[in-house]
Amino acid sequence: MRRTILATGLALAAAGLLSGCGPRYYKPQSPGAGTATLNMSRGAMHLGGRSLQVYAGYRDSRCSRSTGTGRLGWMLTYATVDKTAVVDAGQRLYLIAGLHEYSVGGPPDQSSEPGMYMTHGTCRNLASFIPQAGHSYEIIQEQHRPHTCELRVLDQGTDAAPSDLTVEDPRNCPLEAAG
């Protein structure tokens, strides 16, 4: 049963990529202005927890799709705990983080239904700051209790949050921005 679910999921993902409907990835647009590095980590999860953690970067607080914007990295359960991405320096980056939990079985209200159930957008955070050229930042979203997460951004050179870090309202972004 688990192989069938996995095979179906992989087939759907491949079909989406081939049709051009796959996720967009963030790409630096102005290398002349310099770049910064984001070191993204999985937040602490309870033992045995299944989840997908996604980080994405945009140029506005509405997470509008434009050239070079989108996913910075994704981490599935415990298979991946760290990812690195390069972003434009000197311009405001809107960083959205999403944590999506899932379970094998049926939805909570239909537990007799077999399959995989994903709670889309279990937890989302949006923050913005202006990355500085040559700097590295530690990015981590941690879940403290169900549906409550915190996004931390630290400049690894100073071990402090950027002075211009602003917490934004993630409801301004479409659900798929961090998914």
C-alpha cells in the first residue's frame, strides 16, 4: 500500500514537472550587486513526525510570482535537515516558511479512508529583511505546538537578527507560495 501511494505521488509530481506546472525556484537576478547565503534548517519535530518544510523567497509582501522568485529549499521529514540557497543582496527579501504535516491513513474526520492525508499550511511564517552582500544567515522555522511556528533569521557573523528584520502577515501570500 505504501509503495502504491509513493508511486502515485511520484507519477503526479513528474507529470506536473513535464507539463511546466512544477514549483518555481528562486534565482538571484542581480549578481553584480552581490549575493548572500541562506543556511536553512529543519525545525525540531516530535519523534516520528512526518512533514514537509518549505522555504521560499519573493520580492514583495504578497509573494507575487515574478522572474526568479519561488522555492529556496524543501525538506521532507528527516531525510534532509539542512539546505543552502544564494539570494540577492541589497534588496528586500520576503522569506516565507511553511510546515506541512501529513499522516498515513485517512483524514481525521474519515479515519476509515486509506491513503495519505496532508494538512496544507499547518504553519506559515513570513518575514522580510535586506540581506547584506557576503553575509550568511541562519534560517529556521520551529513548531512549538500544533499550528504555531516561529521563524528565526540570524546573521551568522553577528549571531543576531538583522536590524531591519520585519515580521509580515503570511495571510497576504497565497497558500502555494510556501508549498
